[in-house]
Amino acid sequence: MSVTQQFSRGVAWMAIGNWVEQAVNFAVFVTLARLLGAKDYGLLAMASVFIVMAESLVRESLSEYLIAANELEEEDLNATFWLLIGLGVMLAILLLLLAGPASRTYGEPQVRTLILALAPSVMIVAVNAVPVAILRRAMDFRILSLRAIAGVVLGGVVGIGMALAGFGVWSFAGQWLVMISTNAVMAWGAVDWRPGLRTSQFHLIRAARFGVKVLGLRAGELAATQTPMLMIGATLGPEATGLYAVAWRLVEALSFLIATPLRQASQSAFAALGREGGDAGALLLDLGRMTGFVALPFFTGLAVLAAPIILLVFGSQWQAASPVLSALAAMGLFICIGRVQGSFALAAGRAGMLAGLVWSIVGLMAGLSWVASAQGIVAVAAAVVLANYLVWPLYFRLAASIAAMPVRGFMQCHLLPLVGSGLMGAGVLFLAGQRPEWGPLAQLAVLVPVGVAIYGAFALIFMRGRFQLLLNLARGH
């Protein structure tokens, strides 16, 4: 089977697994949000800032070396595993030390106990990272998809059961720990490799050098995600944090429906094409055409229909999250396209350059969010989007330089989808303004098909080749 065929099959499996995972996760998320309310969700968001950062530093950091390496030996696997264990122990200890100060900073005593309860998840993820990397390198995405589905189902059952039993915010903690434990058990059951002591200083240094760069990248990505939470939590309180967290969670979940299958499958495909002398740049350009074609209208629709979506899904008590969602919807496009560009850079070994771009976003975001916090939560959301978009052109330049292709082609491929999405958004807003008395269900039932029809007509006239591109990628051509 060719690399592109493996990629297509991998995308299919990851799409199935990710879409089912996100659907179940979203149903659980909505159920818990309705049962527990904004304050409990805000408390979890405050604590999870630290947990999510620690977990992600071990989830796809040092183990990325195992995917990018041209030759992979037993010593490389062992070296990476023990480096991850050491990193996980250090991060778990750091969480224990930070729990008290974080709680005092927020002025919420429960934050400390939540951090302490969730801290073991970091070691579980660290132990699990190498088996997941082995499966990704082999492009065995079927197992990865099934483990993700099993994790969210079992975690959701536990979380909802605890909420109905009156455990309050601890329901989130139960869901979290069960989910990642299930993922770990299934990943270890799918690989034959087991850790050993057979390695060398050379292999440790080689894995660490690459891993440190990726670690800087992951730390930057996490800081970019969690900085607004910290700013809002410190300046506007738990309720505002909960509103932002709900809006961000919705954007993130919908983005991952598109981005995660492409990102994970494409990184393995880019690396394999690099090892075999294939044209990884051409694949990246095709993925850019396809992703912009789908993501631009999707997130434009999310922005213009944020109010009825929030009312229908979460209820009137979450109505204040609607303008936040409208502002943050633009982040969905960056996640879908920018993350695939990041996977391309990682596969080419450019983790250090990519990390520099991410930390530039963090610096801009911290300054802009702090200034914007005086104007409220919507202004902070707008500052988050602005910081990412100011740096995004440099992602295009990095991808073009690696592929040895003109940057203009990578950027111009999004021009027509942008125009079509703008026309679609204007049409939907105009029609919505003619019927302000409609309820949220009626608005979505009418406006979503209208938006699809407008964009679909534009695409058939001006972007007919994109449909063929989707078909070719699905066939593995």
C-alpha cells in the first residue's frame, strides 16, 4: 500500500474515531454543563489550565522523535520511554507544588483539591506516549480511533453518573481519569513492544535533542490555549471563565472534527514521504486547498449563528457565551489549517522554528488579553484571535520554505473559499434579520440549509476542482 493510500485510510479511521469521540464527548459535556452550571465548570477550567498543560507536555512531545526518525531502534524506544517517565514525574511534582498558590491566586479553595486529584493523569499519559507513537508511525489509526471512542464512552458514563449522584465538580474529575486510563490500557494492548533498560547515552541524547524542541512547541501551544483562561480567571472571576471555556470548548471540539484526522495522519504521511523521497509539499498544498474549502464556510456559519446554537444546545443561562463564540469562531480556521502546517514542519524536523512562532503568539496574546480584559470577556476573545492571525503568515512562509515552493500558492488557495464564505455569511445574516421572532430551532432549521445552498452554488461555479480533489484524496491518489 502506498503512503498516500495509507494516509487516506488513516484519515478515514481517524475521522470516524474522532467524530464519534467528539459527538460522545460533546453530549457528555452538554449534559454536565446543564447539570452543574457555569460556576462548577469555571472551577474545572481554572484547575484544568495546569493539568492540561502538564498532560500535553508528555502526550505528543518527546515521543514525536519516534515518528520523525529515519531509522528506529529498540534503544530509541527505551530512551524515549524513560525520558518521558522522568518528565512525567517532574511535572506531577510541580503540580503538587503549584496547587496551593494557584488556589490562592484564584481565591477558590476547591481549585487546589481539584489539581491534586487530577495530577496522577500526567503519569498515565507519560506511560502511554510511546505505544501511541508506535501506532502512529505504523499508521495504524484504527486502534487509535477505537481507544478514543472507548475512553470517552466509559468516562462519560462515570462523569454523568457522578453528577446525578450529587458529586458536583468532582464529576468532571472522575470522567477525566477514567477516560485517559481507558486510552492507556487499550494502547498498551495493541503493541508488542515493552520497555527495557537497553539503551545508550547516544540514543538518550539524540531523542532528547529533538524532544526538547517539540517540548518547547507543545508548551507554547498550551500557553496559547490557557493564557486567556488565566487572564479571565484572575480578572473577571469563575463565571466569566466558565462562559469563555464553554465557547472555546465548542470551537475546539468542532475544529478537531476537521483538524485531528488530518493532522495526525498527515504527520505520519509527511514523514514517510520524506524517508522515501516523495513530494510532501504537494500533499500539504492539496490538504490546504481541501481544508480551507471545508473549514472557512463551517466556521463562518458558526460565527453568524452563535446565538441560536448556544440557546438551543446549552439553554438561556448560557446566552452570554454567544458573542464570545462569535469572536472565537475565527480560531477554528487557524486550528484546522495551522495545525496541519505544524505537522508538516514537525515531520521535516523544524520543531525549533515552529516553537518560536508559537511563543510569539503567546507573547502577543498575553499582552493583548491583559489590555482587553478591562473591556470584558468578548474583548479578550477578540484579542486571542488577533494574536494568532498576526503571526499566522509566518506559518505559511515556514511551510513554503520547507517545501521549496512559492508562499503565494499556499495563501492564494484560500481566497475563493473566503469570498464564498463571506457571501454565505452575509446572506444568512440578512435572512435572520428579516425574521427576528424565530426561535433558535427554527433559525437553525432554515438558515443552515440556506447557508449550505449559497456556498454550494458558489463552489460549483468557481471551485469545481475542489470536489475532485476531495474525491482523489479519499481514493488515495
